Amino acid sequence: MSKTQADSKQPKTGIRGKIEDYRQLIKFTLSFTVVFSSVIAYMLAPNVVEYDFGSILLLLLGGMLVTGSANAINQIAEKDTDAVMKRTGTRPVASGRMSVQEATTFAFIAAITGSLILGLYFSWYAAGLSLISLFIYGFIYTPLKKVNSIAVLVGALPGALPCLIGWAAAYDGESFSWTGGWILFAIQFLWQFPHFWAIAWVAHTDYSKAGFKLLPSDKGPTKFTAIQTVIYSLLMIPVGMLPYFFNMSGVVSMWVLIAANLFMVVQCVRLYMNMDVKSARRVMFSSYIYLPIVLLALLADKIAQQ
């Protein structure tokens, strides 16, 4: 074992070290991206016409706690797998800097606290959906990753549920329509397939070492995998037009979504033509910028029409 590897297994000292461990445990950047879509979905709900900063912060906090709990459960279950991968070997549980008991205690407290915030301050629909999302991600998707590539389909459910959770957080009784929430769910659901397959393509060697089966072809990065990214990116075009036809936003955001979806199609077609990691990385980074552009365009258009 190299000195660097040995040092990574030594417990960090001080508050800053512990904060960094918890930041890694909850996968802060990923969690924030997930909760961002939930907050935007809440703000897009038709009965939310005034944006209260306190409510947005509470939704952000509740969502971060539940999402962080799900990510902690994931790291507890995959501690041995994470330890053998270069990308994840320094995570706190995998490296031994944090005990399984500590991570489990955090996951339990965070899940309960986050769901109570969502239930008490927003709606119990939002709280219930958040716990369903946590269960699917932590206890179905996580172990399924080593069994079959259908794990990506299963994982896309908790990946898209934040949109529905945010929409449900605005629930105000019988006058509330769930249609917009399901449309946002569909957009984020389809987006995840080219997104995750591009990541799995780039990290194929690491994932294979860990026994993960996340590409649609059991032979790894193939033409079949590439054409799947093209198909799902094409499906995103008509779904991206639904917010306009269901009066969630205006014509400007519709054209932004069409342009963003066409851009994703082009990147996926390039992957199919080139069949290389460089093209897969383009799809991956394109998907990272796609979601905030689409969601913020929808919100800006709604605000402009008020």
C-alpha cells in the first residue's frame, strides 16, 4: 500500500475534516443538484405566486437531509465496492475514516428530520414521496446495480421524484393539479438515461472492477449503448414541449427546451458516430448544463407571464 493510500485511511482531525467527511457522505454536489430541481418544481407550481425565501430555504434543507440520507445509505451498502474504485476510494466510510454506525445514525436522523420538515411545513404528500424516493434509491437501486442494467431504469425513478416532491410541496387541496408535476418528472426521468450511460461509459473500467452493470449492453460501451442515448434524447424533444401546451410556461421557454434537447441529440449522435470516451464525456457535461438551463428557463418564463 502506498503512503497516499495509507494516509487516506487515517482518521482526519478537527472540525474542518469532519465537515468534509459529511460533505462527501451526503454527496453534496449531487444532493444539491437533486434538491435544486425540487425547489424549481415548487416555484413552478401554479398556486405559488409569491416566492418566500424562508419557505425555499426550508424546502432546500428538508430535501438536502432526505437526499443526504439516501446517499449515506448508498455509501454504507457500497463501502467495500467504493474501496476498490479509484473514483470513490477516499469516501469516508469506504476509507474507514467514518464508522458504519456513525453513518447509519446520521442517515436515520437526517431522513426523519428532513421528512418532518417537508411534512410539517409543506405537505405530507411531499414527505411521503421523499421517503419513497429514499427507499427506492437506497434499498432497491443500490443493490440492483450489481445484478442487472435495469438498475438505471429503477434509479431514474428516485432521480426524477424530486420534481414531483417539489410540486407536492405546493399542494393546497382539491384545486391542485398534479399534471405539471408529472410533466417535470417525465423531463427529468428521460434526461437521466443519456446522463447516466455517459457517466458509465467514461467510468466503465472502474465500474467493471466493482461489478456494476449500468450499461444497457453486457459487452460494455457498444453501438447498442450509444443508440440508446440517441433514442432517449429524441424522446426528450416532444416531452420538453409539454410545459407549453399545458400552460406551465410560455413560448420562449418552449424554444429554449427544444434547442437544449436538440443539442443533447447532437451530442448523443456524435457518441454513436465516434464511439469514444471523449464523446461520452461531451454527453456527460452537456447533461450537467441541460437541467439547470431547462428548469430556469421554465421558471423565468412563468415569472415573466405573471
